[in-house]
Amino acid sequence: MKDIAQDLGVSVVTVSKVLRNHADISAETREKVLKRMKELNYQPNLAARGLVTGRSYILGLVLPDLVHPFFGQMAKRMSSVLREKGYHLVISSCNEDPEFERQEIGQLLARRVDALIIASSQRNTDSLRDIESQTPCVFIDRSFADLSANFVGVNDEAVGLLGTEHLIQAGCKLIAHIGGAEVSTAQGRMKGYEKALSRHGLKMPPGYIARRERGDEASDITGFQAMQELLRLIPRPDGVFCSNDPTAMGAMKAILDAGLRIPEDVAVVGCGNVRYADFLRVPLTSVDQDCEGMGELAAKMAVDLVEAKRSVPPRAVLIEPKLVIRASSRL
């Protein structure tokens, strides 16, 4: 850094600010410094910088899986926001395994990440409280009623209400639900589903709710299997609200494989509005959670916590869902 500063006639502080993408450096100076860095193949010593600043400029993201496109879209936006602020993102997946999640979090803490962003698979909050005492933490997508923490997510009850009411308005009378594991997202969406039915005076016979433990990982497979079971019911459902889009895609395959039509025989609504939902054989109606907006908000909240000069009380940000209507429910 001293060599670059001397070569260009600028201060070491200026070179440092270029490295940190600081806003008060002119475009001309930034270009000159970056050009000289490239010529010298300069790589900053992040370990040394961490000793001086007390920061690693790395944030850890812990996800239940890397298969569900919802989490991939979220992580992509999160990484972009953090890069603009001079931070980097390390991503870890726990495959919906609470014990594996604890191990992955321990590894990230040992590497002295500045903050953690977690979509947790835990069933209780004991280990999560320990994490918060060690490093700034933002929970995303999945919340815990007994944990006062920084959180960014969607109003999941509103998600279930929105998707189910749409099926009712489309004329469905026997609406099944394929839900996920015992996490807040699945629980909230089922509450919304039940509230919509109650609001319209509809009662489902036993067996029209199918819960699957692997709610996100391999949910296309579990959605397919659950829908096969639901189609054997008499009378069979004429609509199904699924807790996420991969589950809905699996359900649609089961419906089509059975020789039935979507939406004429069974209408389908998913959740997440993944980017390829419009390109399916039958384009999928979905409740949009704004996964990219969720990732951006969580990234900014985490950086604010890292850079805060004092302790700040936890806050929760809830995104209101929107319904995106496509052919799978348009009767």
C-alpha cells in the first residue's frame, strides 16, 4: 500500500479507502489506484487488516439448503449489497439438520465473521441465544416466537390467506394444503390457509392437509408424493395451496401424471414466485415474498449492526406478500 501511494503521489489512507470502496474517493483517483494494484498484482492481507480493525469484513449466511431457488435468489442479492459496502459473504448449508447447523455456525464463528445471517432449522432457541451473545445476528425467513431478535421475513399468515382465498375466488370448494416442516414459515402459512377456509365457511374433511418434514430440501419430490396421496381421496381436492413453489411443481407433476388438467380439475397455488415459474408447462400462480428484497434488507441490517457505535434494540421487518396469478389457477 505504501508503494502504491508513493508511486501515485497519494496517501496510504486514500489507497485504503479505495480498497474499502469508500464513497469520498474520486472516480479518477480510484481508477488510478486500481490500475496500479492490478499492475503489481496487489492482494490485501485480510488477516493483517483484521488484526488492526478488529473486523474480518466477512459475513456468514447459514441456509437450510442450496437447492431451493428462493434461497439462491436471496443470497445473490445479499452478496451484491454486501460487496458494495466492502464486505464478503460466506454461505453454508445445513440440509435442514439442526445439529449440522450448529456445527456450521461454530465454524463460521471460529473464523471470526463480523455477523451472521441465519434461516434456521432449529426447533428451540437455546443455541441461538448463545450465538447472539457472541456476534451480531440477523434471522431471515424463519422466526421464533420466544426469541427477541433482529429479523427480516414475510407475513406468513398473510401468505397462506392470500393463496387460499384466491383458490376460493377461483371457485374451488375442496382445497387441500401441502405444508412443510415444523418451522415458522410452514406454521404461519397453514394458519392463513385455515383462516381463509373459516372466513368463507369451508370445512375440509380429515386428510386434506399433508405435512412433510423436508419442507425445502427435495420439496419437489415430497410435493409429488403428497399430491399422489391427496388425489386418492374421495372426493379428491379441486384446489391445492402449497407452502413453496418446488412443492407446487411436484404437485403439478402428480396431477398431470394422473391424467388430470390444471386448473380445470385441480388448481394449484405455490409460494415464493421463483423466476422460472412463468416458464413451466403450466405457468404457476404463486405468492411473491420478494426474496431479493428480503436479502437486501437483511444484508443492510447486518452491516448496520456491525458498524453501530452502540448496542441497538432488535427490530423485525415484515414484507407484505403479493399474489402473482398465472395459468395454474386461472379458471
